Amino acid sequence: MGISVVIGQVSNLREATHTEGHIGQHAIGGTITGKVRSKQVYSFRVDNRPVSYESKEILSISDGDYVTCAGPVGGGVIKAMKVRNDSTGIIYGHSPVLVLLGMIGVLLASLMLISTVVGAILGVPVLCIGLWGLYKAWQLFQSTRAVETTPVQRTA
């Protein structure tokens, strides 16, 4: 699956906050613990092509801004991994280097697990997760290169 790039003016911008997690109470002592995560979810159109972007950071774009978005296409929607606001010059998205380093760590851990008989049972699923992560890191590298090499569109 390749990376698609779309350049143009933002319209129909929608923002939401997606929150998920769990809160529980320990049986012994009654201590309440939990973990809650939130991320910003954006959906918009760029020259009438649907784009979605998810991140922990705030995306500062408005209807009428000119943007360059890059990412894989799923279900007819560009799932942007990198977004450049051509009106302000700011680029949004994760660093591909950090994602790549994390996935290499997962792969090394899986290879160490596979080297033992019992670890092979755990190592194979971890290896699959690591390979999937490397694929996502490759997509992020491709998206970063696409956004950085695409000339900034003139704003009106």
C-alpha cells in the first residue's frame, strides 16, 4: 500500500477528542488506579478528498488554510501521518526515527525470545508486532519525505 499526497484548501473541518482507558479498584485495600489516554481526532476535506488525522498534539488548521497531507489510503480516506499547514509552515506528525528505534527494539526482544524453546511461543507474536511496526515506520518515513519534498502551495 503506497502513500498518497493531497494538496489544497481545507474545508469541513471537524475536531473531536477520543478518550479511552480504565479505572479500577484493588480488591485488597481498595486503592483506585487506572490509566486514561486522550487523542485529538480530525477529519476534513482537502480539495474535496476526505482526510483524517489522529494525534496527541493539537493540529492548528482552519477551514480555508492550505495544507499538504501524506499517508496511506484506507476506505477512501487518506489517513494522514504527516500534515503541513502551508498557510503557517508548521509540520505535524510523529518522528519516524523514534518509531523506527522502538520497533527495532521490539524485533530484537522477539529474536531473543525465539532463541529459547518456551520463548518461541511468545517470540513469534512479538516478532509479528515488530514487523508490523517496521511497516508503519516505513509509511511514516514515506509520508515525511512526501510532505517535505512537496513545494509549498501558494496561499490566496
